[in-house]
Amino acid sequence: SINTAMTSPALTLGSFLLAFSPSLTLLFTIVFQKPQLVILAVCSAFGYLISALGSSLVWLALSSLSSSLGGVSNGSTSSWGTLLALAVPSVACQMIVRCWFVKIYFRVEDVIRRSVAKHEEETANDNNNSTSHAETNALQLQLNDLSCSLASGSGYSLLHALFLYGTLLASESSENAAGGAYGGGGSTGHGGTLYQESCGIMPSLVNGALVAGMFGVLDVIWMCGVFYGMRRRNMYGNGGRRRRMQSLMEGLGFVKGGLDDSLSGGNAALGFVAITHLAAALVLAPNAYEDGCKISLPLLGLVLLFVGIVFVRGVKGHFLPEDQRRRIYGMREGGGDDDGFVMRGSSHHVE
């Protein structure tokens, strides 16, 4: 349905802030302070593009196969099949790209650390050794898992939000320049604010902004979870295939065992990210029905609340590896708490 009143600039601006505030806040407060973090954010955004391309290719192959086999395109069973065919490949592609992105980052990090160590050896007998050592410590502190996962998550979530919401926001924003309520602007084609049957209680701009904003926060948490999981696999994953498979099976019981600082805890974090991402995608299924947003939005909010609470409680005190915590505590010249996830004085390593 169409409301003949023009889409107001206040509605457009408010919806924009609702959708993009999580990622933009991280970008302006943390990422833009350091060029290394800006590079990470850009690379992670490119990673989302790769995952979107991969999931699109999988969907194209599945739809072509279904058409060639004479698949039925109506009925509730077909709707759920379509949803799974869209959600499962998308979640799988995004999970694979996240893991490969973090794995490549760890390789680059190792190169940087070796270069820093070599630089320290070459300047060991220099008169300015203390100054050089402080500079290399500062460089290493910028490459800790907390700041890098937040930077990567912000870039990833920003592009994800643009894909989810950018087209709708742009089409509705053009309403203001259409020359009146019936001037032909907006996504409706003839002016007015767009309402959809799936959410008749609020404009589509607001509904889409809520979904994009919640997925923006989830993308950041999921990226932190992948950093945590891949770091533990990198630290403790040298026990052979049998040991890795055993830890993987143990990690699938993340609800029971928790996200502890071990190989199984790292696998649990990766499994937690994949399962909750799929759950977040599937709770949007009610949007296929009239006023389905009354169900899907609260469910998505519950998924966000669950993911945030479980992850923060699970990694509190040991999100950062021991060597990174030691460097941070050393730069703070003694004192500090044992919380490796949220620290006082975080400006030493993220600003």
C-alpha cells in the first residue's frame, strides 16, 4: 500500500542513522584513527563482496537445476525450500570467507611481527634503542585481536547494510526531489511512503532499517567470534588430524562447554557463529506473510540479545591471547584488570 504523504526528510535521516549507526560509530571512533585498521576494514568489505558473489552463484546453480528438473514453485513447502536454498548457501559462503579472511590476516600479522623482531635486532645496539622499542611496541599493539576484529567487523557490516538497505533507502530518498506527492518519485513509482503487506504497521524504510541495524551489530560480533575461533585454532591446532577432529566434535557442544581458551573453545566459537547466523536468517521467514514483521523483528532482536550475551560472557577475560595481554599491560606500566575483552585504557591499542 502507499501513503500519499511524501517521505519526510526526518524519516529518511532517522532510518539512515538506525541502519548504519553501528558500523559508522566503529569506523569514526576506532578505525579511522589508524591506517592499518582502515586497510582491514576495506579488505573485510571486499570479503563480503566475494561472499555475496559466491552465494549468488550457488543460488543461480540451484535455481537452474530446479527449473531443469521441473520443480514446483508454489505452496508453503516450496517457500521454505526457497528460503533454505537462499539462507544456507549465503551463511556458508559468508562463514568460509570470514575464516579465510582471518587466516590470511594472521599470515600477514606473522610477517609483520617477524619484520618488527628483525628491526629490533638491528637496532639493539643503537643509542635510540628505547625509542625504537617503544615504536615497535606501539605498532604491535595496534595489531591486537580486539581492535582488528572490530575494524574488520565494521567494514563487513557496513557493506552488508548497504546491500540489504541501500537500494530501498536511495529510492525512497529520491521521493523528496520528485515534485510532490504524485511526482513519480520513490520506490512506489508515483510518490508517497512505501508500506508493504509484510509490515503494515510501519514504513518499509523503518522495517528495513531495523533489520539492517541489527544485522550490522551481529556482523561485528560474528567477526569477533571468527577472530577468537581462528586464533585458538592457530595457537592449539598442531596436534594432528585426529586431535583436531576430536576438538571439533567437542566444540560443537559450545552451550555445555563454553567458549574457553582452548582448541575446542575456538571450534565452539566458529560453530556458534555459523549456527546463530543461520538462525538470524531463518527468523526472517515470517516476512513472507502479512504483517510477518510482528514476529520476525522480535525474533531477530532475541537472536541479537542471545548472541551478544553468550559471546561476551563466554570470552570475557581471555578474548585476547596471553602475549597480546602482556604487551598491553606492559605499555600501561603495571596495573590493569584481567578482562581481555573490555579493558580500561583501551586507547593504548585501538586509538
